[in-house]
Amino acid sequence: MASFVYPALLWGLALAGIPVLIHLINMMRHRRVPWAAMEFLLVSQKKNRTWILLKQLLLLMARMTAVAIIVLLVAQPVLRNQLGRWIGGSKTHHIVLLDDSYSMSDRRADSSAMDEGKLVIFKIGEEAARQLQPQTFTLLRFSQVGRPSVGAQPDFLEEPVDNDFLPRLRQVLDSLEVSQTAAGPIPAMEAVVQLLGDSDDENRVVYLVTDFRARQWDDATEVKNQLAKLETGGARLHLINCVDAARANLAIVSLKAGPGTRAASVPLFMEVTVQNFGTTAVRDVPVFLETDGLVRPAVNVAQIPPGKAVTERFPIQFTTAGRHRIAARLESDSVEADNFRFAALDFPLGVPVLLVDGDPAATDAGYVRAALDPGGPVATGIRPRIENPRYLSLNPLESFRAIYVMNVERLDPSGVEALQRYASDGGGVAFFLGERSSPQFINDQLWREGKGLFPLPVESPAQLKVDRLQKAPDLEVGRHPVFQVFTGERNSFLSMVNIDRYFSVPKDWQAGRQSSVQVIGRLRNGAPLVVERKFARGRVVAFLTTAAPTWNNWARNNPSFVVAMLELQSFLAGQAGQDDSRLVGSPLELKLDASAYEKQVRWLSPDPAALPAVSADAVASPDGSLALALSGTDRSGIYTAELTRKDGTSEDRLFAFNVDPAEGDLRTLGSSEIAARLDGIDYEYEQAAGFHAALEELAGYDLAEPLLYLLVVLLIGEQILAWSASYHPPARHRLARGAAP
């Protein structure tokens, strides 16, 4: 049977009697008129009476039916019977995709975008519960999709809408909170297609409840493709916007160690970067700091232009070795999650560095060691170790934070291979040439036409002629981390460096545009002296002169040598500028040495009240190590893995998880911008504040469109029938009357 959205309007069906009333009134207006030749007319009437009455009856019924259809269109009939199920499906399935990324915590007055979205979902549930036709309900949050270990986890999956549904829905909605992820709509739409598959016996209505941030919707090509798939599958699409405008927001986008050696009792600068996602500049932004839970003086950011990021530095120093916690926080604003940033950094007792010297006297290595670890009250944290070239072939190298190769005539093939493997894995290597260095070995084994470690080919040693006229500095450096500290200094000690000998390079050599090789230091004659290149994940720096003051005077009582070597060590170690934190929601994979650690690992979350501690056993990997993965990293902060060694001692490893700061960009798209990006997709767009459930979609198959087509056909037929039933004099009679005087 059919029901109506507005049944009270069915009283209007009485209007269908208006054509009968008009017909009766017209009949009462007939008068008897005496007229000749009545016998002929009576015979003609008797002959055509039946056909004329039939036409009049059909015309009257057509007009009454047209009035009735107009009334039904206003009342909006919905078909519930077998025919309705055959036309439009036996039940209605409501599929709600809820954006719970942390931008949905954007607040307006006392309500957030997430609160608005939950109100919309409850309205949908309320209207579904009022319907007589079978209804089912699926609720899937963006953050519950895309986890490889568990897959999609809907809060409701084809849940029957029965008498107890609304209390269950209310309980689930009350428990939902904004996540700290930056999850987008595409994985959720893909998951819906996989979870539900194809079904011909139900009407599907998909509600996308989100905030339409520009970051995800500016390029909506993939979103449009997924919506098109849902539309092709017969789903009706509703896009509900939970925000009314973009609001200003500040976010900490980075917290990382600055240049320097990271070791216990060694001062180090941290760098914190604050982004202004608003459209106006902000001033005097305090950044509150903590180290190992202790409050530190805040850092003040003087001004942040709109759409820009500003970095400030602050010093830290830890007297104990191990992993330490650093946290930064902003004052509350539109979104809270991106106001926090965490870092977990390892500060060892010392940083081991390998110095390989080809000279048995280790002259070059001695000067480098003195620069890296001068002793005295100022600690550098660097622990240099001097060895001969054979050490590279016979010992593992991964424990060293950098390797210096000085004045070496040649290396064993296994040593070259070990050095290349070390650099490929992210290690830093520095070369200093000298009187023992062999151009043939360097070119054939280390450079290898640009495929090896060494950044450029060399020729024989050359003498730098003395310039007694211009007296220009022998060494000119560029803007590079190794020499950055000397940039802009008028009286830099570098100007006192005299270079006597160096290895020349072929005159036709040039660093290719696609190459990572760059000259960072030149002689006054333009010849390269210091050259840097990237090698896989590692870094290589080559000095074409000696480290000891034999071919130059740099290391002889010149403080710039010490500074340059410390900056070189920091650059080779590769610690500065790296934010080793992980994104919230990403799995944490841990590998352990099976011979040193027990299998059981205890995980501690940043918020034990929300995420209690869990214990798990690591499993053996094919390579013999123990492996374990933690997937419950849904909150930002520091996670702790409590390990037990074979000797019974304990060890804690700290891991920092942070939100994706890009989600803090609160720029949003309006209805017209969304329409332009989703051109060709049939959907309904509404603001959450004014949302009302479409009852015709909740109840069953809407008969309005078929009735409208029927009305058009009926009115056309009525006009044809009315013309046929009326009298039309022949054209020649009209012409004759028109021509009469």
C-alpha cells in the first residue's frame, strides 16, 4: 500500500468534484429554443448520442483525475507494497560516513563540528525509526578505516532499525570523540563498497558528514570517482557540511634537534616551528616547554605572518644518558590536537667516531681527534677512535656515527665495500687527502665514474701559487651547514687559512645538474677544495688537502679548524634537522636482538587511563631477530616499550607520536566550490545546522515523479479530447461569414 508524507492534504481530493460541478452548472444554463427542422436534428442526435456522451464522460473523468493527481503530488505518496519493492527495493539502508579527523574539533561557541555531525546522525536515526518499511543503519568513522592489521571497523553494520535502535544509537554517539588522525573520506568510501557489495533489494542512502577542508577537497578527483561508484551502485548521496566558516588556527608543526652533537652533558639547541594557518598575522605567541616532565621557560615567537611558519631555538642539556622526553605546547585555540608536539631523543654517554689514518704515525687523525674531543671543561660528547685501514675490512661499522678516512693509499676491496654499505645505510664519511693518497686508487675504486663514494675524480697534487698583490683568502666557502657558522663574518679566522698543496681535478670536470655533488669550498684560483655529495641515505664530504698542518696551516692554532670539524661531525652524523617522530595511528614496529632480550614487551601509552598498558610477546623473524608491532597508537605523546634483558636488567625505549599538522589548516569549501569540483555527480548538499531527513527516501519508493509524468500525459490527452468533443465550423463557412457585407 501507499502512504503519504503529508496525509492531511488528502482532503484536497474533494476538489476532484469541481469539474462535475462545473458541468452541472453548464447544464442548468441550457434553454429551450423553438427552431425549425427539429425532426432532422432529433434523428441526428439519436444517431450520435452515445458517442457524444462517451466523449463528454471521458473528458470529465480526465479533468477529475488531473485534479486528483495534483493533490497527490502535493501530499507526496510513497509506495510500500510489492510493486514499490519491485521498483525501488524492499528496505532502505542508511550508510553514514562520519569524519572524525581532529579538524572536526573546530569549535563554534559551545559546539564543535563533531557535535554538529552527531546531531545530524541522530536525526537520521530518528526519522528512520518512524518509518514502517524495514530500515537498516551503517555508521563508519574515517579513523576506523585503513588499518592493515584489523581493516574497517564500523560502529554499526547493517544494524536493524527496531524499537531499541535509538537508545543504542544514542549510546554509541555519546561515546564517540574526535580522533587525533588526519583521516580522509576516500578510504571510508572504498571500505563501504567492499563491506556492503552489490544489493538489488534495498534502497541505499549515503550520508557524508564532514567539514570539507580545502586540503582534502581542493583536488577532489579521487573523491569524485568514489562518489561516482556509489552513485552507479544506486545510492542517493547526501553531503552534510558541519562547519559554517574557516577559523584561524596555530599549530606546532615541528619539534626537532638542531645542529650539534647529541650526547649526555653536551648543550644542544632544539628547534620548534609554529605555523599560522589564519589570514592575519599573530604576535607574541608563547610556546610552553617541558623536558622529562619538568617545566622550562617558555619561548616567545614575536610574529607569525598569515600562512607562514616561524622557527625558534631553545637550549637543552641532559646530564644523564638515555632517551629523554621533550614537549612543546601552545595556548588553546580553535583546534587543540595540533597545539602539542612531542620528541623522544637519545642522548648517549658519547658519540663513537672512527678515524682511519693511512700513516702509521696517525698525524692527520691526531689533529682531527684533538678538534673533536679537546678535553677540558667543555665536553663535546664525541669519542674518536683511531685505527688503520684494515679495520674497515675486519670489523662492523654500524656503531660509529661518522667515519673519517685520511691520507690512505688504498683500501682492500672488502673495506671499500664495507664503507659503501655504511654510507648507503645512512652513515657519514669524510675524506682528507695527503701525500700517501693515490689518484689511481681514488678514481678507479672510490670514484668509479661517479658511481662510488668519492664525489669527483682527482689528478696529481698541485701547488697553490702565492698571490702577493690581491692578498685574497686562500679558502672561500659557500652557504653550507659545515661552513654556515662562518657566513657573514668580516674577520673570520678562515681568512687566515693558507693552502700550500692540494689535489687538482680534471679541467673539464663539472658536477652534473642531476648529480647531488656540490662544491662547498674553493681556492682563490677557483679550484674545488671541499666537495660534498649524497650517497644513497648517507653523506660524503671530501677535502682535497690534509687535515694535519702539512699542506696547509688550518689546524695550527686556528680556532676555525675546531669549529669546522665539529660542524662537519654534526653534518655527517645527520641528526640535525630530522624529526624522528611518527604519525598518530601508524603502527610501531620493534626489532630486538634475540640473544640479548626476553620475548615479553610491555607497552605504556601516553594516557594510561584511556589506553591501559598491554603486554605482548615478540615473535621470531626469519633473520633470527625478535619482532613486535603495536597498532594502538591513536593518541599523540610518548609511548614506552619496557624491555627485559637476558641478564635481568630492564631497558625503556621511548617513541614520540604526533598528529599530522596539515590537518590544522581549517580552510574550507562552500557549496558552490564543491559543486564545481563534483560536476556530474547527483547529490544533495546541506549544512548540518539546517539538516532535515528526506522522508521520501526513508519511507520507500517516491511516486511523485511517475505521477508527474502521468499528469503531463493526461493533460495533453485532455486537450485533444476537449478539441474533439467541441464544435468547430468548417473553414469555408468562416470565410463566407467574414466576406459578407
